[in-house]
Amino acid sequence: MLYAMSPFEGISVGRDPRSPVWWERYETHGSFHYNSAQGPVLWIPGPKAPDQPEDVVGLLRMIGAKFE
């Protein structure tokens, strides 16, 4: 479901305090920083998921129209 989240959240590398992977650890210790050097990151999308809609923009417009 990356296509729905990336316009709002972006794609985080190394640290993501808004959406922790391990919620219980985040609640007790907070967000951990990535301690190593971080070089460039290359993100290559794979094939479409079988349930991904063909017209994502149209789908988002339809969902948004329900709230108008």
C-alpha cells in the first residue's frame, strides 16, 4: 500500500518516528536513530501487486469525493 502512503509520509530510510515498526519498544524507548553512515539509497519498484487498481489517481479522487 505504498502508493497510498508515500504522498503523505514520504519514504523513510533509517528512522521513521511517525510509523514505528515495533510499537511497544517505541512507547518505552522512543525513536532510535540510525547510528551508521548512510549512503545513497536507490528504490526500484517491483511488479504491481495483483490487487493494485489500474487507475490509482482515479481511485483517490473517488475516495476524496466521498468526503466533499
